[in-house]
Amino acid sequence: MQRSVEIVEVGPRDGLQNESIHIATADKVALVERALAYGIRRIEVASFVNPRRVPQMADAEAVVAALPERDDVTWIGLVLNERGAERALATRIDQLGAVAVSTDSFAMRNQGQTSDESVAVATRIAALAHAAGRTAQATIASSFGCPFEGEVDPDHVVAMAVRMAEAGMVEIALADTIGVAVPAQVSSLVARVAAAIAPLPVRVHLHDTRNTGIANVWAAVEAGAATIDAALGGLGGCPFAPGAAGNVATEDTVYMLERSGVATGLDLHAVIDASNWLSGIMGKPLPGRLARTGGFPKPA
């Protein structure tokens, strides 16, 4: 098993998108800056989607415009269609994050497309990114289960991954959008997709809806996932997936991996401090555990 993994901080986008209170642009930028301070070097800063459907992301361009100038950081913008890609490419976004969906029912609710159409759109998004001198990656939503159709055929997910890898994506992510996956399932699918798209890396995006998130992170890393998405404080959810709860918490993920001998390059104590700060911004306790208990051993 590899001895290091990359963490992509998705808090500014996935962590906030489903929250009912309005988060100010300045606070979103401050969240990004705190993530940089604890060591994050790839961060999903916004989604370029219809603001009527996801009001929290209405200030995507303003957030990107206010980001610090950093040559060592990859700014990621999530896009669902060519219009979103064009908006993102008009900013300083470095990498487009396309989304394809494993089932027709969820794909229609999430982005008004069938599953096959979502793959075709993702490939066109990759072409737009390449033409603009940027990169693109793709996430397969509901890779482990659909809120409307139930079980998802792993063969279909593998085939989707291969199609998008062939389109020039720099990585393929498997998303447990509604948090139904279990470790054996994660291990199997990550290993299959990794073999099918090698040498491209596999990323995982896991939700902790049913308290399996951290166990699933470990299963993914053991199976060869190179990158883990996590959200500060464990915030997150999908407006179009009933019952979806938060992402795996950045602080909990870092604690588990570092204590297991897998380096993340992140400062756990700074992550915990940032989570406590975010709890104040949100006006509520956050789902992540480490901010409540602290790491171990305690700092001197």
C-alpha cells in the first residue's frame, strides 16, 4: 500500500453548497486561505452552476477573483455543462471538475441528462479545458448506489471511467454521493477502475451518511486510490440527492491516515483549529469528530 495520499479540500464547494444560511464571499475566501495554511494544495473552490438551483454558489466568479496568487496550488471549479465550463474558464480556475452520473434517474435530476449524455458532456468539457490550456478531471456520481434506482452495476461504472479517461481526464473519481458504500464494495470498485484506467490515478469522494465514511477511506487507500476528497468539519450534501449527508471530515481523515502511517502533508492541529473557526461561521457544531475531541497524543 502507498505510504502517502493527496487530500483535495472540497469544503468551499461541496461543504457549503447545501447549507441553508448564506455564507459571505469573504468567509468562503477565508476558508480557502485556512485550507492553504494547513497544507492543502488542491482545493475545489466553487461550482459554476445555475444560481437558481444552487444559490450558495452564486458568487463563484467573485470567490475566484478574490483568491490569493499561488503558483503551487490547483484551483478546481466544478461544472456540469459547457456553459458552466465557459464561465469557469473565464476565471483563474486551473482545473475543471466534470460530473457524470451512474444512473439515468439521478442524472436527470442532477443535471438534466441521461447517464450516457452526462459522459458525453464530460468529454466535451475536457476538450474545452484542453483548448484553454487547462486540465480536467471527472467524478462519477452515485458510483456505489443511487437514491432513485438503488444498486448500481459496477461494470457500468468501470465502462464510464474508461470512456472519460480516453477523453483526456487527468484523473477519475468515484463518488459515494449518498453514503451507502461499505469497505468491501469500495475496495473492489477502486481496484477495478484503477486497473482499467492505469496509469491515470483514481480519486474517491465519500460521504459519511451511514457512518462508513472513514472505513471507506481506508479501503480506498488500500485498494490504490491516490487522492481523497474531504471537507473541513464534515459538511456537505447534494441538493438533488435525498438523504445525502456530509463528506468525510478533513480532520478525521488526516488523523486516521497519519496515525496509520500514510502521509497527507497536512498539519492536523491547524485543520482542527480551522474546523473550530468554521463552526463559528456556520453557527453550529460540525459533524467532524476531531474538532470536538482533539488529536492524540495531545500537543505539549
